[in-house]
Amino acid sequence: MGHALTPKGQATRQRIVVGASEVLREAGLTATLDDIRERTRTSKSQLFHYFPGGRDQLLLAVAHFEAGRVLDDQQPYLGHLDDWEAWYRWRDSVVARYRDQGDTCPLGSLLGQVGTASPGARAVVVELMHRWQEHIADGIRALVPTGRLPEAFDVDTAAAALLAGIQGGVALLLATGRVTHLEAALDWGIARLRAADPTDAGRVADASRAADVRRAAHSATG
């Protein structure tokens, strides 16, 4: 929008975005602006006041909101990755989120409607992945002062690899309906971190757990 919103205007705009998100989750992308107006109790003129670009602008706003939910759903675990048990609590929250979501992705569907090559859609993806990777990297860094990881550990590469594994697991979930590969990616990634911990007596058992998950993933594709 070309002008700053008042606090009341910001609240109204957010109410429309939240309501639109609910409608799109329930009805999918067949939902119309009239469906959204009915849910949010807004007039046509009010809707276009806050979203003069129409449906595409509203979809991008909902995509931003859904991207925030991806990270919010991982809290408080994602923000407190300071020991191995915390990492597994986070791991379980990620798996639970995507297991509940199933083989649909509201964010991906929204961005697909806008066009993933459009600058706005690309910005949503870039921002989400940057913030997610930084959260993971912060968690890895938190293990260094306690001696669980060495000072020279390549934090950024490990965080990037773990996020790439998650995204690959999610892509396979959307293709197959099975969460096994996501579980394997997370367990293997955490096992790789623990293997670098000189103080961790449980890393052997953890590696065995990751191996079990890999075997289950292999069986699932057989």
C-alpha cells in the first residue's frame, strides 16, 4: 500500500489475512474473494482498500502469513536448540507438523497460484528459508560454548544441509504421502551433528537410530 496504516487499519488488514488463510485452508484455491469477504465481514471496497492489487496481492499476504506459521509451529523448540534432547523435541515438532499437514502444502499452493517465479513469491520463499536456516544455525552455535561441538565446526554448512534435507523430505512427503524420508533426513542430520560431539556417549545409539530410519525409508520405496 502507498500509505502507512493506522493501528486500527493494520488490525483490520491482519484480520482479513487471517480469515483468508482459514478459507483457503478449508476450501483450497477454488475459494473466491466473495468467500473471503463473507468470512471476514468486509465489503468489496474495504477489501480493495487494503489489497488494491486484488487477489494476487491478497494471496501473497496470506503466503507471508503461512510462511510465518511454518516457523511459529516449530516454537518454542526451534528457538532453544541448546542440547540434544532439545534437538529431538524440535525434530518431533517438525515431523508432527508435516504429518498433520499430509500431502498438501498451503504455502506451496498459494505461491503456485501467484507464480513461483514472480518477485513477490520468490521473496516469500527466500525470507522463509533464510530465517529457518538462521534458526538452525543459531541452535548449532549454541552447542559450541558447552563443548558439544568444536570451535571450528562449520555451522553454516551444517545448517544449510539440514534444511536441504528437510525440504527434500517434505517434497517426497508431498509426492508419496509418506513422512519416512523427512524423519530420515532429520535423524541423519542430527546424528551427523552428534558425531562431532566429543562429550556425547549417546552418539553411537543415535547413529544406530538413524540407520534404522534409513532402512525403513529404503523399505518404503521398495
